[in-house]
Amino acid sequence: MSAPRAVVVGSANIDVVARAPHLPATGETVLGTALSFVPGGKGANQAVAASRLGAQAVLLARDGSDNFAEVVLHFLAREGVDTTGVARHPTTPTGTALVVVDEAGDNTVVVVPGANRTLTEADLEDLHVGPGDVLLAQLELRLEVVVAAVARAAAAGARTVVNLAPPQAVPDELLTLPDVQVVNRSELEFFAGTDDVESGLRRLCHRPEQVVVATLGAGGVAALIDGDILRVPGHAVPVLDTTGAGDCFVGAFAAAFGSWAEVDEAIHFANLAASVSVQRLGAGTGMPYLSDIEGLA
């Protein structure tokens, strides 16, 4: 049996990561303890997570013509991600995320999209999806491209998962079209207008058959499935770096949902995978392998 296909339309960045004793307040300068350059971007992170966890991952993205792009593309190829859909823009730099991680593993992130914004609807001619595939999309690209990708995948019979991050005003189609929406706590509050998780899930659901999933950090996961609320507790683990944990969840969910798992099983699997990722440094580099998960369930 061939591996399931997780087709990702999303960003591919370089993460400039500074570690510091605490996250700086407004106007505060903090002396850092380490600096690293790590492949990242929500699209690339989710593709790597899906690939490491057993899926055939395909990425449609845009990078720049700089040295950062070389680092990102080399990493993706090494991780088994199909990058034939990742072109390099000749004049726009690779997307960059500025990340600060404190001693508790919490982070702040500023993303400069760069070449990610050069992906257009015309480029979706390179998006080949069909029944049995799972399409993953996020909001670090032009929103009209994300809408068109989800609509194209749905029309082709693929299952569609949209990670509504980073939070921003979106066309109605991005809330109504996807089979599955994934948000974290702050994104749920942004889109649903409430900090109550259960009512927020119900407000964000736009079709009876639509699944809405909220990742809650140490609080685990809550999901609305067929009108019922599923609660999955968090795992008590030592936290080193939460950067990319949400992306790990989405990629792991797609790897399981596209293959052996029903939606509730896929949520449990993704929650476990994310608990492993926060024990490691880096976003893309910190994604777990299937062998890391198999003995933990």
C-alpha cells in the first residue's frame, strides 16, 4: 500500500531564532544566549511533519534566489518532501521569521513573507490533487491563492485542512470550504469572538459535517465533530521549544487522516506528536519521526 499524500500549499521560510532568558517587553533589550538559522515556514514545517510521520509530502511554495533558499530546499529534499513545486523568485528574498524563545520554551514570532507572496493563482496549475489526498493550507500566502487552492482540491475530491494561522480577516470561503479547520487558542478567540472553547468551536463551524479543532497547548486539544465535543488531554512533558508545535499537529493529523485513522484517532495521534516536538529545538528540525511516536501511544 502506498503512503498517503499530504499536498501542502504554503510558506517556506528561514527562521532566525534567538534564545533568551525571557521574552522582551515593549522597549526592553534582552541579552540572548544563542542564535540559529533553521528551516521553517508553516507550509514547510507541516510538510516535514507529514513526511517524517509516514505520508508522501508534496509542497507547492516559493522561495527567493538567496542562500537561505538553498538551506531550506536542501533540508526539505533531505526530509523526503517533494519540492518540484517550489520555484525560486529571482528578485524577492526568501521569507523570514524572527523568533525569540525563552527559557520556558515559549516564543514570539514576526514573519516577513518575502517570496511567499509571489505565489499566484496561476501557479496552482502545478497543484495536482485527487481523491485520497489531503490538502493542507495556512494563511502565510496571499489569501486569494489559499481560497483557490482549497476550492480546487475540494472539486478534485481531496480532503481539505486549513490552519487558520496567522489570524487575520479572511474571505468567507476559507471558513466554509474546508473539511477541517485547525486553530490554536488565540486564533479561536480571534475568529469566533469568544474565549470559551466549546462555544468558539461551535461558532467557527460553518457546515454540519465540518470538523473544527483547537489546539490548547498544555491543555491538549478540543474538537467539534458531528456536533459533539471531543476533549483530548495534554501530555505532561519537559518543554524546550514550542515553535512549530501547531505545525507538527497539522502535519501529523494529515499523515494519519489520509491513511489509517478516523478524524478522532488522527487528533489523538497529532496531539501525541506535538508533545514530542516541544521537547526539541527548532520548528522543521524538531518534528518527530514515526519511530518516536510508536512506543508512546
